[in-house]
Amino acid sequence: MGRRTSSLDANRLQAIGRPLLAWYSRAKRDLPWRRSRDPYAVWVSEIMLQQTQVERVRDSFVRFMAAFPDVHTLANATEDEVLRLWEGLGYYRRARQLHAAAKQIVVRHAGLFPRSVDGLLELPGIGRYTAGAIASIAMNISAPILEANSRRVLARLAAHAAPPDAGGADAALWTLAAAIVPRRHPGRFNQALMDLGAMVCTPRQPRCTACPLAACCAAHQQGREAEIPGRPRRRATESIRESAIVARIGDRVLVLRRGPGEWWEGLWDFPRLSAVGRGLSPAIERSPLLGPLRCGPPQRLGSLTHSVTHHRIAVAVVGCEAVRRGRRAAGLAWVPLAKIGRLAMTSPGRRIAKLAAEWLPE
Ligand code: SF4
């Protein structure tokens, strides 16, 4: 094993461009957004790919581009339409910011993307990584990127062991990324780094024997691939139990739109209460959200679990026949269950709707 050193020396890594691009020409992934260098398509795909895996993004990207083929159609859509098309991708804040940025591009930039990293950074939801990706891939600007895959590759090439959440760890890697991104083919270079991280330099068991950069990889030379990059500290999971209420009158069920600052802001869901079991009936009667909703005895329809950030949520799904509609309020609606598919809904909400459909007669 070699010396345990970090080597953030960019000069040493200038040589990676040629073998990396040659490998990329042979091995690159065939992804739907790679068939265009339109900044709009690159932008939509990059926002979708933040925190969502490639395989889940493929179909959503194709559907989204069919509905909103350019920045004007996206800017003119309603937020509900955008959120509906975002279903399955999670982290809906991205969709709202995408929508806001589209409006800004149309109103302030006559529908054209700013042609610099600084200009792109002024748009909602576009951070340093996304700006670098759009600039390099769609505009051929020599701008660096750093996301999970390329970060891992660079950290290993430089034997930079600090975990991503260590202070200053990413600043050093951004500096390295900026120093090595070439003037020619910066977009291909950046995409190649990402593909190498996804396909060869994987988090566990990187395939160093198949890697085009093995000859200049400090982690490989030091035998430290497995320990670099260091793992971020995991936040403890918090367990929550709650009940989701499917209140019905005839063929209609009560749904609510999640408010500002809540998880899934802007999406529809079934009302939830923290009470479970015997405490549920009085909790429904007392709920400031629902009250005075008069219901028959609650009936268990099923259960599900889902996660939000570091919370693990166990949901008891309960049906009740309402005899009175309760209070009218913005964000509450009685919707025919058969039409609930038209609403932009949380993914647990969709699962609850399925249980409701099994409960309600045709
Ligand atoms: S040699 Fe191994 S650790 Fe280094 S970049 Fe290639 S796959 Fe990653």
C-alpha cells in the first residue's frame, strides 16, 4: 500500500481528459435527454436527476417534455399541471422552482436562457452544479460540475478522503473540478465523469481494473478506493404514527391541499391526524382542520408506510361515512373518487386512494 496522502494537484490530473473521453465515446449511457443539446431539455433533465435515480427519471422526462416541449409551454402551465407531471419524482419543490424559473426566463429574458454561469445562477432552483451542467453541456462553456458521481470520482482520483458533509471538503473538489475541466468538449468531459462514477467508479466495489483512469488514480494506487470518499454522518431515523382519514359522502371523498411550508406543499392528500386507534373518533370531532365533521364509526381500510427526509411514517388508513361536511376552508375539497386521478397528489395519497377505491362501492 502506498502513502496515505491527499493529492489535490490539478496538474497531475490534466492527463485524464483523453482516456476519459475515449472511454465515454465507447461506453456512454443512452439517455433520452442526451439526444438534445437544447438548454431547456438539459435543464429539465438535470433538475429531475437531483435526488432521483436515472431509471426513475427516464419515463418522467419523456412525459414532461411531451406535455411542456419548451420553456413557453412550461411558463404558461398551471402549477397543478406541473406538479401532476412531476408525480413519482418526489421533492416537489424542484418542480415549483422549475415553473418559477420558466416564467422568469420568459418575462425577463424573452424566453432565452442566460448564456453564462452567473446568469443561470440567478434563476430559481439553479445552483452551481445545475448552472455548470447547462453551461457546459448545452452552451459549450468550460464550467465545472460536482454532483454525487463526479464528486466520488474526483475524490478518489485525488485521494481526498473527507466526507461530503465535512467543512470545506467540497470547496477543495470544486477548485479541482474547475482546474481540470477542458476548454474543448467541456460538456462531454463532465458527462463522462458522471458516467464513470455511475458505471465504473461506483460507491461500493469500484471496477478499477476496467477504469480508464486507473493509472492516475491516487486512491487506487494507495489501495484506498473502499474508504474514499468518507461516509457522511447518518441522521437518526425518526418514527411517526398517524392516521389518514378517508371521509366520504356518497361517491365523494374529502381531500386537502398541503399548505406552504408543509411536506409536499401544493399537492393534494387525505387529511392526517396524529391520533390512532380509540383516540381517533374524538380526534376527528375535535380537529380544527376537519371539525365539526360528523362521521360514523371509523373503519380500518389498511395501512402503509412511507419516508419523508429522515422520518419513517406508519399510516393507518381509516374510512368513515360523514353525515355532515364539516367546515368549508380553502384547500379542502370533496372530490368524486373517480376523478381523483386528475389532482396532483402525494404518492402516499395515491396509495390511500387505491384503498379508498376498494372500500367504496362502484
Ligand atoms: S481507478 Fe478505481 S477508484 Fe480510481 S477512478 Fe477508477 S474506478 Fe474509481
